[in-house]
Amino acid sequence: MIVITEFMDAEAIDTLRAAGAVHYDPGLADRQEAIPPLLRDAAALVVRNRTLVTGALLAAAPRLRCIGRLGVGLDNIDLNACAAQDVTVYPATGANTLSVAEYVVTAALVLLRRAWFCTSDMLAGKWPRGAAGEGQEVAGKILGLVGYGAIARETARLARGLGMDVVGHDPFLPGDDPAWGATRSLPLADLLGMADVVSLHVPLTQGTRHLIDSAALANMKPGAILINAARGGVVDETAVAVALRAGHLGAAALDTFENEPLTQDRASAFADTPNLILTPHIAGVTEESNRRVSALTAANIIQHLARQD
């Protein structure tokens, strides 16, 4: 039995069904308590980012051999518990790289130009040509990438195509590593102080939690833009809202949040915050990336189960 708890492309589900029984319920992530009974005889589990794979969940799945992650972030999966139970975890590495990179570049374009924030005024009969014409071009701006893995590198490639200069920070990538290419490696403080656009590309760990806090925001170039399409919790959301209202932070696009889904109580922290785009953790989710992520996950599951037979 293969249990799928969140949305997966239909063609990939059919591929899995050809290999064995499948229980597909994309709403299971919202009913976490309903998952353990389904795992009693499951050999594989397929999740996105909302299903919490805990030690308790794994204890209810004695026959589980592998987990397919429809994406790349693994902070919702207890990897130590998986290792202890000899459960292999397969992230869909590389399958949504382009989608996230395009999201970041699009957010930079929109937030720099700012003209797209005047729709409500236009519909109210106003003509805010002055404010809407105060936007900036992306060419010549400096993009700072915090973390320089595959997604950041693809973002750098797209950004350079638009005429941006790119700098990066990654403590796990030596400064002389060929992967840096045309991107300059800098200490984080230097990057924050010079970048016109800062984009985050790090996992959520104890070392990166609230990496961008009030102190980091204060060190950013006045009027700079912050984009987080990495993991919620990497930024202090309240501090971002305060910096936007104060005008020190020019604009921000947040796709991930410390608590997801973003509840009304948590969303209230962003009330009356200017120059802000909020999206529901979809930077890596497009029609094309869904097909790639789902196909890769299905292939990983089938290959693993075949090796175990």
C-alpha cells in the first residue's frame, strides 16, 4: 500500500497504481489523526510540507520502507526517527528549482517597479500616476542570495539575464568553490549592507531560525527588498512588518511562514503594512513543477520498493 496525504499529479498517481494499491486523499494533511490507521500495512508514504512525519506516526507504520517528499524541504519530517526505523526519505531534488527561481525574480521585478500596487486606487477612480511612476528598473541592481544551493544558482542565472549583479553568502560553500561562478561570495553582514534585493535560500535549522531579525533588517540597505521563498521561521515576521511600516525596508514578498497556514491572528501582524506581497507557500508550485515533482517522487518510490522485493 502506498499512502498519499497531499496533492499529487494524476499521471504520477496512475504510475504508482500500476505498481500496487494506492490510498490517495489530498486532504489527509488537514486530518493528521486519520493518517496512522492507514499506515498499518503501508510500504510507502507520499507527503508535501503540511504532513508531520513524527516518531509517533512512524511507530504506527511498522512496514513502511520509504517516504516520498513532493518538494525539497524536510523540516516536517523527523529524519532521525526515519533512520532509526530504516525508512528512506526521497526529496524531489531539482524538480521545482526553476519555479522557485522564477518566483524570486518575478517578486523582485514587481516590488522594484511598484506600479502593480495601484489597482485599488484605479478602480476607485483615482489616477496615481506620480506614485506609480516612482518604481525602479531591475537592471544594475544588486541581488543578494543567502544560501547558494541549486535554487539560488538558478535564480542568479535568471537575474544576471536581466542585468543584475549577484552576490551570495553560504558558510557551507568555500569561497573558492567553482559553483560560485560569477557570483561574489561575501560575509552575511556585507551582503545585507549592499544588496538592493535580498533573497533567502536556506533550510530552517536552529542556526537559521530568525536569521533575518530586527538587527539583520537594520543592517540592510535602506529601501532594500526582502524575499523569502525558503522556509518560514527564517525571518522574524513581526520585525519585517515593523521595518516595512518604518520605511527602512522598501518592500517584501513572503511565501513561507513560521506557522502554516497563516491564521487570521498571525496575519494581523501585517495589518496596514505597505509594499508587501504574501503568497501561500507556492513559490515552487506550478503546473510544470507539479508534474516534475510528482513524476520524480513516483519513480523514487517504485525503484525503492522494487529493490526491496
